[in-house]
Amino acid sequence: MADQSIQEARTPGVPTTRSSSDASGISRRALLGTAGATGLALGAAGGAVGYAAAPASATPLTSVGSGRAMFHGKHQPGITEGLQARGHLVAFDLAPGAGRREAAALLRRWSATAERLMAGEAAGHDDTGVAQDAGPSSLTVTFGFGYGFFGRTGLEKQRPAALDPLPDFSSDRLDKARSDGDLWVQIGADDALVAFHALRALQKDAGSAARVRWQMNGFNRTPGATARPMTARNLMGQLDGTRNPKPADADFDQRIFVPAAGEPAWMANGSYAVVRRIRMLLDDWEQLSLTAQEQVIGRRKADGAPLSGGDETTEMDLDKADAKGDYVVPLNAHARITRPDRNGGAAMLRRPFSYHDGIGADGTPDAGLLFICWQADPLRGFVPVQRKLDRGDALSAYIRHEASGLFAVPGGAAKGEYVGQRLLEG
Amino acid sequence: MADQSIQEARTPGVPTTRSSSDASGISRRALLGTAGATGLALGAAGGAVGYAAAPASATPLTSVGSGRAMFHGKHQPGITEGLQARGHLVAFDLAPGAGRREAAALLRRWSATAERLMAGEAAGHDDTGVAQDAGPSSLTVTFGFGYGFFGRTGLEKQRPAALDPLPDFSSDRLDKARSDGDLWVQIGADDALVAFHALRALQKDAGSAARVRWQMNGFNRTPGATARPMTARNLMGQLDGTRNPKPADADFDQRIFVPAAGEPAWMANGSYAVVRRIRMLLDDWEQLSLTAQEQVIGRRKADGAPLSGGDETTEMDLDKADAKGDYVVPLNAHARITRPDRNGGAAMLRRPFSYHDGIGADGTPDAGLLFICWQADPLRGFVPVQRKLDRGDALSAYIRHEASGLFAVPGGAAKGEYVGQRLLEG
């Protein structure tokens, strides 16, 4: 099935075949060749407030619009799917007076909206219409719970130990107002208007139950901008995600997802998301020579190959020395420190967005990475790696962690169920 | 020639055939079908600092990446090309002490960089590498001069009368720090990293000659998100650009561009850009019923058809009344007030980006339209229309003009020439 193949093929940082469009067998050329120059809004469902997904017999969508991820499933969407061109992260706090009942009703509303939007349908009777011409555009919506949620809903006993606050790192410069939150929503889509439309619909669903605590916007490459699918590049110009675990790895599920029989029971097939807003000090970084940048990272900038040789997929030779006896991959190189096999097997699935909010108050670019990583246990994923980076990473002089969040993301909702139901009605 | 056909076919608000990708004759499916799942960075030019555009025999780029606009030409790029998925607007002020000589050197650097980047090449020896895997992705870079530029460079006599400050409008709520500027650069591309890369390269080119005054980010729909090319939709959900003049119109050039024999001579084939950051009061707007929204605009939201009937391209019947004798298109409807034939033939080419910078200081979405319009004479284009809107537009309760700029955009540079050379070396 085409939809399933999207989930399997589009792994963050790993090439994607965008199978859904391939499976349609309809080339972009054939589609566009029939489009006239007169501007009829043929995609719109004239006059109606809502709009339905195009039936199979209607004009087929082109590749970007027709990408569709599934709302229902073992896991929530937005974890193993490929990087999307546009993303919104938004955290909410429950409103004063709102408790478990209001939270349950909100998650029910949110799940219904997410399911509709991910199918390319309108949000409801008061849809804003912003997305109505586009297909689902690989929209995903993912919901998570923060530490504070459990106290406010009387569910302290259900709070996973894995949600205990992250340790302080000496290099952190965290803005509390843009960190944490009772509820977290991750939105991704390959079209900016589709993503914005989902953001507004989900905000409206919050009603009087929850208030926005912080909201961030991000982006990745547009599908088709590169000649072929490849590892994403970040705003420092590095290939980013080369060592990401792959769904085909034997231990992928074990590292990324809470087991079906795991604790607490409501987190079965769920995952923990660590979110870090990592500012890149680009004015400083861009002053470094290419060689200096590559020494900081430990990989070649152009193709991501380790400085010890080979190509992007070659194992890094950490012991290789040059003629003077110095390590070819410096001891404080970012790629050396983050090597999973030097971190007790710690592994996390990184699925970030870049961000760029113009010029910051200090006159430098307010740009960097909305780092999002997924793991079965943050204490075996993000934390040990960040501890090592905090002590001696050459990259740390060029980045600044400015916000942080940790969220418990339950497993996917079964048909007829809403996300978090096993917690809220358990 | 494929590149030329992009410029002709992709008009703002008008369907585009993205001719360059069609002309390649290579389907997305065929390209992606050969991509393995192993993540080789085949697009990268291993190890070199710079990177060349892929030769014709190399792996062809897919449709989005291969789109290319021409730097040299009668007009600057970024005016008649189709809307791009991502945009940056940035204004600079000349640094204290910088004058005509420094400005000329800067425009020479900027033109060289723009030409290289629009061809998919590296910016120079210190390229950041952020765009290196992608094609040009329809990148355009456009340069303009603001009122203050001429005094700082001793070129007051060359300042066009058309650059006289716009009149105050009663509904303006302008932030001076985000308005005006000596120099204006418009960047657009269908890939966010390509656009960001260009922004950084051009900022670096500014060196000590000019400092960023303000910078804004915008977006439009991703190519291929809709089933077929159609008029763009804005964040209020309206089709936006239905009545845009089209290059095929007999008076298009006359309305949009300064004549080849026009005044001042250095503005031959140039145009004037009015830039307005128009905040949309979405929390208020989205409370209106669909019917109320359509009365404000005068068109149906779903398909852009006038309330007097027909489809998007049908002429609006301003005299049509309903059974009670009321005008079907209300007297204060936005589409009635902005009708060119009711504004002394005023016409401007609107080529906007949407923007969304998260939640504003007042708790509402900092989102709306980076309105950019092009005309041969602002006093016959933007000004009379805005005067009428300022007096009685039903839409004005739902929008707020928060920043404004007016820039003289000279004609395109001939080969060997830089943009503005006829002014700076005239």
C-alpha cells in the first residue's frame, strides 16, 4: 500500500523515495502539460465551507500535495516519516481550572482534527480554508505530554520516570518561557500553508482548555530541490543525520520506542521527544576556514565523509593518525564524541527542522536547529550524549541551547481511539 | 529556451507551467526510482570548497531544483516570475562614511553573487555550502534603492520624483525601524535553504559598506502542492491575485515598467516596488462566518468568483442587486474598491509572500502578508488604491499595515554590467 510505504521509506536523514507519488504512476510532466494558463480554481470545491479529499477519479494531485501519512497506527505519525519542508512546534499549558476531563476532551478534539487534516479534509465547519486547494502534503501531527501535565490532571502516578527533568548542562542558556509545557504538538508538512492551516485549527481546538506557552517555526529542504534524495543539510552547511538509526536496523524499535509491554502501560509503543532550540552562531562559524570547520565536525563538509576517509557511509576510523602522529579526527570533533558505539550504545532518532527568525536582539542571525530527537529512554539516548558534548565538543563554541523540552509521546491511536486515551481514561 | 519560458509562464497569481522541468522530459518517478536507500551524497562535489552547477551530462535535477531564472535581462528578476515558496526581504542602510564609491563596489559584488547563485553556483571562495546539493530552485535576487540612498551618495539630482515618501494613510500603524532603508534586496526561491544561503551570502557581501536595517521572511505554497497551478491563497484563506495584470495584456509593460526612454534615464526598464508588512488580525477574522468574510471581500472564498456570479475570471457585476435591492457586492467590499477600472486605470502587479513569525507581543498571530507591488509610477499604482481602501474598505478592520517601504528598482543589468551601474557611474 502506498501510504504504508511512505512510513517505511521516508526516514529522517535518510534518502526517501516518496513512494506515494511514484506509485501513482503519474508524471509531473503529464499533469502539468494539461494545465492551461487561464487560472481556473479547479481544485476548489466551489462554495461549500468544508472540502473533501479529492475522490480517486478526480484530478490527481502532483507529488508534493499527494503525500499522505496515516494518523492511526502503532506509533504516532511524525517520528519515522521523512523530514518535511515546513514545521511548527507549539507547547500549551492547561488553563487554570482545566483538569483531566478538559484534557481528555481536548485530546479527543485534537485527534479528530489531526485525522481529518492528514487525510486532506477540512478541519470542521469553521475551517479557515487556507489549505483547501492543496493535498495533505505529507502532513503529520504528533502529540506529547510534559512533566507538568500530570500534576494538573491528578495523574501523578502515571507520570513516567523518564519525564524527570533533564539534567542541567553547563553550556545551556535556556529561556524558560520557551521551554517545557504541559502539552506539545509537532506539525510537519511539505507545504507552508498546509502546516499553518493545521496550526491554526489545533490552536482553535484548544479553546478555553489550554493556552499557547510557546510556538516555533521551522523548515527543511523542499522535496525535489536536490537531484536525488540525500541526507539533509543544516544552516551551518553540514550534512546532518548521517548516523541516524534506520528502521531496518535490528534494534531500531528497541531504541526508539517504548515496548508494547513497557512501563507505564499507557506509553506502550510511544517514544520520548527531546526538543532543543539550538541557536547557531553563524557570524562566528562562517569566519572559520573550511578546514577548521571540518576539524570541528570531524567530517568533510561537501559529502559528509569522515576525515579518516571514504564516503558518507564509511565507518569513522577513530585511531587513524597523520604523519605527525595527530589524530585525523580530532579528539574533540563533534562526530567522534557523538558516535553511538562510544556512548554505551545510546541512540536517538534525530528529526529536526532548521529555523530562522530573522535578526536577533543581539544583531546576529536568530537561526539554527529545532533539534528533535526520539528515543525509548532519554537517560540512554539524549542525556549521555549531551553530557559528553557539554564537556568537550569543539562545536559548542558555535552553538547555544536556548530552549528545551521533554515530552512523553504515547503510541498511535487505534481506530475509534484518541491519542492519550489510555492515559486519560485508564 | 527553457529558462526564458519560466519567465514568461510564471506570472504572480497566475498559473504556471514550470516549463523548465517539463522541458527536461525526465519524470520524477524515473529519477527517484534509481535512488538507493543507502544515503550516498551523490550530488556533492567531494571536497572542493566551491561547487559548480551540474553539467548537462550529470544527474539531472528534479523539477523544483532545476527551475532557473535569468539574472541578466531587460528587467531585473523577481518581478514577473511566479511566486516562490520562500522569500527574504532585507533592507540595508549605508554605513557612516560609505558613499557613492562604496555603494558602487557593493552593487558590483551583489550583482556578481546574484548571478552566480541564480545559476546554482557557489557564492565564492568562502561559500557557506548550505545550498550546495540543490539546484537554483528558481532563485531570484532583486535590488532597489530607497529615498535616503541618494542623499548619502551625493546623487540627489538623480532621485526620481516617484520616490517621494508615500502619503500617510489614517489606518497606518507603521514601525519606522522596519520601514524604508537605503537599499532593498528581495530574495525568492522554491527551497528554504537556497533562499537562506543567498541571504547570508548577500549580507556578507555588504561588508563594512552597509548594515542591515530590517529583515523579513515569507513563504508561498510549495510547487506541486495543488493539483494544478492556480491563484495563490493567503493566510485569510482568500485567493489573492485574481485581478493581477498579465504579461500578455497590451498595457502590461506600460503599467509595470518605466519606459526605455523614461525619466530618470538610469531607471529605464525599471519599476517601483511598494512593500507593506500587512498584519492579518486572524483571531478576529476567523470569528466571522463564511458569509460575512465573503461580504468583506466581495468574492467567494472557495473559488474566488465574484458574489455577482460566475467563476474566478468572470467580470464582477457591480450593479447587481438582490431581491431586497441591496448590492450583491457590498459598497465597501475589498474587491469592489480595488477594481482597476474604478481607479483611473491604476494597476499594479502584486507579488507577495505570506509571513508568520509566531505569536506576537500582544498574544495574537504575528502573521499576514508581505505585500509587494510593482508599478511604473506609485502615484498611479499603489497610492490611489490605498487612499480609497483607507477611506472605506471593509477589510481594514481585519488588517494592519505595520511597515512600509518604497524602492526604485532599476532595469536589469546587461552582461558585464551590474545592477544600478547606470546610476552609480552615470
